Amino acid sequence: MVIQPLTVKHALGNLTVLGPGENDKLANKPFLEKRKLLSASSMRLNTDIAKETDWTKTAVEDRTERLVKMALKVFMP
């Protein structure tokens, strides 16, 4: 399944779970700064993002596909 959003800003693959205050810390900072916090996360969803060298449209689309596949396995076994 290939998802072609008009923008990746609000795409599922561009979203993640952060703890209280973490979203405010990251806000609109560049990806390289966000990687530092994400790499220290205890959540694999965040550390996987931190492994990316650049957060591009392609990276977001690939992550969206992975998350959709994971959700389908969980919610539609």
C-alpha cells in the first residue's frame, strides 16, 4: 500500500508519542536536534526515527507504511 499525502506534516508517519513536556522541548526544532531526544527515548517508535539521517518526505511515507502494517497486525489479526 502506498500512501500519497499532499503534505507529510500531519501524516501518521510524522507523528510519535512523547512524554509530558517533550513535545514543547522539540516544537519546531531542526530534525538533528530532535534526533538527540528521540534517540534517548525508551520507546522503539522514537529510537527508530532517531536512526534516520534525514527526516524527508520519503522517510515519513516509509514510516507511515510500516505503522499501518503494524496497526493492521494488531487490530485485524
